[in-house]
Amino acid sequence: MFEKFKVPAVFVSVQASLALLSAARDTGLVVDIGDGVIHFVPIFRGKIVAAGVQRIDRGGSDLTKHLWNLLRQGGVPLETSAEMDIVREIKEQFCFVSQNPQNESEQSSLNKPYTFPDGRVVTITSKMRVLTNEPLFDPTVLGLEASKSLQRMIVESIQRCDANMQHPMFQNIVICGGPSTMTGIRERIEMEVRKLVPHQPLNVIAPEWRKIATWLGGSKLASHSKFSSNWVFYKEWCEFGTRIIAHKCT
């Protein structure tokens, strides 16, 4: 950063910490849903609880591939890798997280037409729209019998923390990342987690700006009036090397 981009100072932070900061909280469980992985990071009073950190190697790209298969099963011819971008566009435009997937996947009133760049018009059925995101909550849909669901990982991450930490974390489950912007995901996560811990008060927070939560958190942190002493300057880097990062960015 110093040599190539000539920045005057740097600061290194964990993505989940910045996402939680963007939600104006210092305690909670951050569920960061990415393109290929989902991270579960419990944070208590600004400190990451290492015992509860978990990940699932499944994310938005897997949902896109699942929709690809649903489209082909529905008779839509897809062959080239370039068409994967079209499928991703269909996913983002039409698919949603249902509270009752078995029922809604059979409702023909939810069918929508989509025009491909070559002029073909195909029907995006209710089954495609509803079932695309189900692998998040039921990994067996993808044949992943040994993998755990999103809701199970949320509960396990929190329960790995000390007992006094668990109550505030259940009440501050913050979701972020691109795939987290799907319509209905907050309500579905809350419903599924509640089934696993029915007597535990909980709150799932899905900020409007959650797609850029990390960037927003970084902006808030850097603009804080008391933050200036945390910057690592080039002179310090030259004198102490990587040790200064560990010292000032923890």
C-alpha cells in the first residue's frame, strides 16, 4: 500500500467488525453471506469471540448454479459460461426467499416472463423463483448431506460463546453481503432460528445498505474524531515493519 499506492497511512480491520460497526453496534453475530462462502463471526463489546467463528463454503454463486439447473430442468437451453451471467441476473431480478416454499413454489400466479438477449422469451416459474435460495436453509437440496444449514450455524456460533454473551448476540444478528439483499431473507432467518431456540428472544437485523456494510463501517471508523491515533504511518512501517500492524490494528 505504501510503496505502490503511496498512501500516507493505513489501518487494517476485520470485515465482520466493520459490518457490525456500520449497524451502530459493538456486540452481535455477523452473518456475512458472500459469493462463495458464508462467515459467522460473534463479536462481544468490539472483540471477536474466536471460539464461535465458523464458515460454510456455500454462497451466492452456488445459488446461481442451482438456478441454472432449475432452468435446464424446466426446458431452458443453457450451454455457455456467458449465460451464467444471465442466470445471475435472473436470480437477482426474480428470485426471493419464501416463508412457505412448498406452497409458493406451486403458485402459477408467481410465474414471470424473461427475455434473453437473443430475443427468446422464457417463463421463470414460481418453482425457480422460490427454490433457488433454498440451499441456504436446506443444503440437502444440493446433495450436501453433511453440510449444515444457515440457521443451524447461527445457533451453534452463538452457543459456542460464553453464556453471558449469548443473549445480546441472539438479539443482534446482523446479516450483510450481496446475497443477503434477497427479498424475504431476514424474515426467513428469524423464522428458522426461532424453531431451533423457541424460547430465546431474538432479532435479525438486515440494514438497507447491507450490501456495502463493510465499506460503510470503515468509513464510520475512519471519520471518528478519536481514530487518528490508530493510523499506521509510513515512517512507523519503515521503522517497525509488520509488527506495527499487529500492535495498532487489534
